[in-house]
Amino acid sequence: MLERIILILHTNITEPYMDREIKILHTADTHIGYRQYHSDVRRQDFLDAFSLVIDDAIEMKMDAVVHAGDLFDSRNPTLEDILDTMNILTKLRGADIPFLSIVGNHESKQHTQWLDLFQNMGIAIRLGTMPYDIGSVAVYGIDSVAKSKIPLFDYSIFDGAGDGEQSKHECKYNLVVMHQLMNPFAFGEWDSEEVIQSLPFDVHAILLGDYHKYEKTTVGDTWVTYCGSTERNSAAERETRSYNIITLNDSGIDISRRNILTREFEFIEVLLEDDAKAHETIFAAIKEHDISDKVVFVDISGNTDIVVSFSEVEDFLLKQGALVPRIRDMRMGDEIADNALVSVSFSDPDEAVKEEIKKMELTGAGLVIDELVRDMLIGKSKLDTETEIRIGKLIESMDFTDPIPHIKREAIPEATVEKSIPESVDEDVVMDDSDDVSEYDNKGAGVDVDADENVGEDDEVTETKAEAKYGTKKTTSVPKQYNLGDYL
Ligand SMILES: [Mn+2]
């Protein structure tokens, strides 16, 4: 005890007094641009949650806002996402509150980061190895490090660029902002103790992002805390969302949590008994809840033989005012209905329809989409995702070295086969895959080519026949540019 008092006295004597108390708002994982459940309203919700946090920071006259990564949900946010974010950050700057941030795993680009753009515009500061001082508080940052690179992390980058910058530093408190899963929490991948021991300065608090749930603990004398995400990124994030207020003064560091009001998620559990009338039971259960404007999960358990039309339940939820209707068939295991491909089987009355569809001579992709649209087990809200997955698989399974996938090779005269392989095919495919995020857009475009694809096919047939007719003269012409749609 006496030792402790002496230590406190010692601390107060050798470390500088703070001329004022410092208050920092710690937030993270705002995931702006996330169109959860393909809903534009949910995209706006994520933006609104961030805006609300910034409004609070202004109202409470914070000395700084620290954002511990994943400002954006993707490394390629839309221009709308970027503009909306800029407007919020500009509002914060208008109140003279600095926005200090690091790069999270979701938004991380190859070289220059979105944060660099915002820093250039004067609406954000990218934290790093050189401290950013707020009064007597120094703030450092470490961008998200991939799990495999953690053992290789070089702490010497903090050695003050060799001129003893850090040792001259006279701040009372040093904070480190990171976007990682840290020990001592159970899910940890990087040891807080190691970080604290390895950095060439005392670490008084590690302010974290990445884990979306609020957590707070101490490692030795150092605080280690997650503020939690600002919106629910999944149904698993059931707790009220929050941010942290870090208060630093001469008597120490206090970390308190403040809740954020976000859109409500409602969970409705329905047990289907052996003799249950499925839909009546489910509708009755839904009616017991206020689901207006909420994201609603109906979790079905019980007898596996009872057939449920997901799209009918979805329609009912929408009619009752739900914003997003989600049905999870727990009988197939939690979340399976959300993710797994549902096997398609047509009952007898549908055979006639099937025959008619055959006559339409749809392509492979066309058939896949047709099946999905007709599948009663797939809710309307899941059509986009399912189509993406199925068409994606179709594309993966395709051999793009084959020049004309819809026509049997034997039909093409031998001599022209090699020459008719256009080099541009591979480039097209590579281009489509090179950009992770717009991949969806490209796939969407790919899906949308039904009308064009027969034309492309016909053109190719004509060309090939012409080549056969006119021999080598014709084959020197510019190779045809292929679109992904030509293959679908
Ligand atoms: Mn995140």
C-alpha cells in the first residue's frame, strides 16, 4: 500500500501536470456504405449512426474523435458514400474537433488510403508512428495488420525516426489505436502485453476496433478497450451499440460507455409442432410483435416435415410493416437457410412450365435465373444474393479458352479453330475479376445480357463460316471482342 502511494507521488512529480482535462470520443467499425440485406435504408442507417456519434462529439465538446478503423465497409466505397462521409467529417472540423483514425481491414487499399485523401482535405488525421498530441495526450496508431503478418510486426518503426523524438516527448499519457483482435480477450490474435512491452514508450490505453462488441479490461496498468460497432453488422450483434468516452486528467484515465440509438432488430421464434398449420402458426406469432420499421428475423424450429413458403412469410412480414424480413430455418441448422443453396425440385404441375421454358432456349445463365425466380423456398429479398452466387459459380466453372462455348467445336472447321481464339478473351475475364468490389456490378451486368447473347453468338457463327469460306485472308482481321455475356 505504502509502495503504491509512493509510486503515485513519484508519478505526479516526474510526469507533467495536465493544464486541462482531455476528453476523447472513441468509435470504430462504422462500416459506411454497407447495404445490409441489399437495403438502401440500411445503408442510410449506417451513415446515420456515424453522423449521430459525430453530433454527440460536437455537443459534448470533445477534444478529439478517435476512429479505430473500418470507417468504410469496403475498400471501394461509392462516390455517394465518400461524399456523405466528407460532409460528416466537415461538420466535425467546423466544431474544431480533430478526427484521428487508422486504416481497418475492410477499407484497406494497396497504397494510398481514403484516409490520406481526407487528411489532404484537412478533415482527418491519419495516426501512425509519430504522435499526434492533444494537450498532454499523445496518440499513436497502427493500421490493421493481417493475422499472418502479426508475428513479423516491427516495433522499431516507433523508435522516433532515429532522432529521439519520442524520448523528448513530454506527454502525460500515450494512447495507441489499433484495429485487431487482441488478447487477453478470448478471441485474441495479438497479445496486448507484447504490444505494451515492445513499444518504446509507456502505453496507458489501447483503443481498439475490429471486434464489434464493447469490451474493457486492463493489462497491468494499461486499459484495453473495444468501443463496439456503431450499427449492427449482423443479427449476432444483438446488444445496444455504443461508443467510448475516454477522460484523461491528473488523477488518471476513465473510460465510460455511451449507447447509440439504432434501428431495432426483432427476433421471433416459432416452434412448428407435429400437427401445426405452418403459416397460421407463424403469422400468429408475428402478430404478437411490433415489427414496424424493424429488421425482423423469424426463426423456425420444430417438425422438419412441415413445408414453409419463405416468400409467403416474407410478404406477410412486409405487409405488417417490417423494413427487412428474414426467415431462418433452424430445423436446417442456424443460418443455413441464409447461406446454403436450396436444392431445386419441381413438383408435377411445374413440369409443363419446365417444358415451355425448354422451348425458350434459354442459356445456362438464363436457366439458373429462371430456376431461382420460381423457387418458392427462396425469399424475394434473397434473390439478388442467390443469383450472384449461382452465376458466380457458373462463371468459375467456365473454360474461357474455348472461343465459342455455345457451339460444339466439331461444328467449326478445323483450320479456323486456333485462329479464332481471340487474345482479348482472357483480358476481359481478368478485368472482370481484378476489382474485388465492383465484381458485383460486373456480375450484375453479366446477368443482364440475356437479350444480347444470341446476337453475339450469331455474329460469331457468321464470322467463323466466313473465315472458312475466304481462308487465311479473313483470319488476319481484328479478333472479335468478347463480353462475359457471350459465354453465359
Ligand atoms: Mn469491422
